[in-house]
Amino acid sequence: MAKMNIDPKKRNLILALLALAAVGALVVWLLLGPSADVEADTAKKADIYRSIEDTGKVRSERSLDLPAAGNGKVLSILVEVGDKVEEGDLLVSMDDKALGYQLESLDYQIKALESNISHLAKPYSNLSLANYRASAKIAEENYLKAKSDYENALTLYEAGAISKSELDSLELLSTVGEMNYFMAANESSAASKGGDDDVLMQYGYQLKSLMTQLESMKDEIQEYQIRAPFDGTVGDIFVEKGESVTALSPVVQVFEDKYYVESSLLEESFVQMEMDAPVEIFFDDEVAEGYVRKIHPTIKTVVSDLGVFQQKGIVEIAVDHDFNLIDREVELVFKLGMREGVLTVDKDALIKRDRTDCVFTIENGRARLKEVSVGSKGNSRSEILEGLEENDIVVVNPGDDLEDGDKISY
């Protein structure tokens, strides 16, 4: 086979054309070759905030456990748990017979003293003088007996055999008996001497003292009738009809139909709280809107259900909703650092280049590195103060390999 001879000039031309074609192919590949797929986000105006999720409990603005004024028996219970009541409504009636007897005794003493004062300046017959002396003797015997009863009761009280209320009643009888005795003795002495202005003045003071005791005892009797201190709902009843109760023991609970939510937050959440921060309150299938109205100024150590010591602080949330049930647990979402209608991007679009906040925008299919000024940061988006316009497209999670000018698609 004969060997083909190629003109050297033609051969060089062919080689040059092949080299040019290779360079052109390389250029085309560089310009039109495959691009990196990226995740993208659009710069847009939105509300941003940091959210903290926790739980809280519904509380009443006012809740009182109304106590028994003294030892006694429950005569009647006029309400049931859940009843709506108005201020002044009678809830529970207690036995006040013992106080009633003391009140009646004081009333008799006052009337006797008033009678003696009105007749003190009149002349006294021998019979009247004898009556005064007899009254003084009886008053002395009654006083000595009441004093002895009180001293014996004091010993029993110290031994735990009687209540403080019973001791106080005997002490009052002893005190009143002593006053009656001195009154009767003074009356007898004054009757023997005739009217005396000093004695009349002394009786006037004694009368005022007895009147004060009378009014105080009337108030105490009123307290045996347990009434609603404000409009609200009966939350609980702690006694039964006929039951004997001791002084200051709880009888009935009343709470006001105005509510707030209390949340006990771990320290790392508590220190982020802001006054007036919006709060979403979730319960059943409903969502109520509230706001932080009070941040308690102390953090306390508490023990969790698992026995772990924790630092917690209390936050109160105002809410306008009729929950009906106090102490029910609700879910909470605190919205902190709220910024409304600001330009934002996905927080994962932000990167650091030379300690400067930057993003990659997507322009004509290529990545363009831009410096930005960042404002508030929310859970998923961050505020952009400068460097971007609304509707700019940015790369999310660009990675360390992406460079300015790289070809990308999304």
C-alpha cells in the first residue's frame, strides 16, 4: 500500500484547527457546562421573633380560702362548688351561741350600769342601801368564781386540754366579773355617801368600755356568718354540715372570675423574658392571645419531679379569657424580640467572610457575594438592615466551597 504524503503546510493547518476546536470546546464547557444545584430563598418582609415554648397554669386574680372565725359547728352550707356568688352573699353559717350568751351578758351589764348612773345622785333608803350591799357581795362571789375558773382553765390550756378560744372566753368572763364587782362595790360605797361626781365619771368610762366590747362582739358574731368578700365562684368547700371546726381552719374557697397565667421558667429561658412580649396560649382546641405583664425579680431553687435541683423564675401573663377552671395547665409560646414587617432572609443564608456578615445572591445564574448588615434574629429568619432589596434571591446553606461568580442553579 502506498504511503499518503501530506503537505506539511496543510498538516500544520489541520493541527491548528484541531487545537482551536479544543479550546473552543473548553470555553463552551466553561460557559455552558453543568452548574451546582443550591437551595434558595427570597428576601421578603415578615414578622420575626425568637420563640420559647413552655407551660403555665391558669390563676385567678383573687382567690381566698375563707376561715372559721372561731371554734364552732357548721350549721348550714348555702352554696355548692361552682356556684356564682355576689359580694355579701351568705355562704356558710356557723354556730355562734357561745358568743350570743356573752353578748347578752354584756347587754344586761350595760343596762344595769345605765340605770345605776341615772339613780346614783338620788337619796337612798335603808332598803336601797341594803340592796346595794347585797349586790356588791354577789358580784364579789361571781368575780372570785370566774377568776378561779379562768386560772383552772389556764392550767388545762397549757396541758393542751382546751382550745385558745375557750380560754379566751373564760378570761373575758373573769375580766367582766372583776369590773362588775368593782362597779357594785363603788355603787354601794357611793350609796352610803350619797351622789358623787367622781363616781359618776368613773361609771361613764366603764360604760364606754362595755359599749366598745359590745360592738367588738357584734362584729365577731358577724364573722361567724361566712360571706362572699367579692363577686366570684365557689371553688371548693372544705367542711360538711354538722362538722365541728377550729378557729382559722379553712371553710370555703371563693375565686374571682378574672384570670391570668403563671409560668415557672428555667433560668436560661427566664433571663430572656421581656415585658409586654406577646404570648400565645394553647388549650383544648383554642388559642388565646396574651402578653407578659410581670417578671418576678427573684430566681428560686426548686426540685423537679425527677429530684433534680433547678433554678426557676416566675412570669405572669395577662389574658382576657374566661377559663372557668383555675390551676389548669396550658401550653405557651413566648414571642421575644418581635420585629414587624422588616426585610428578612432565611437565617441559614448568612455566612461569615473575613468576620463580615455576607450572603450569596443569585444573579444571572451565578453566585454573587454581598456584604449585609444584620438586625434582629428570629427562630428561622434574620432581619437585613442593609445590603439587600426585597425579592432578591439568596443561597441557603452555601457551604465553604461556593465562591463569588460560581455558576449555580436552583
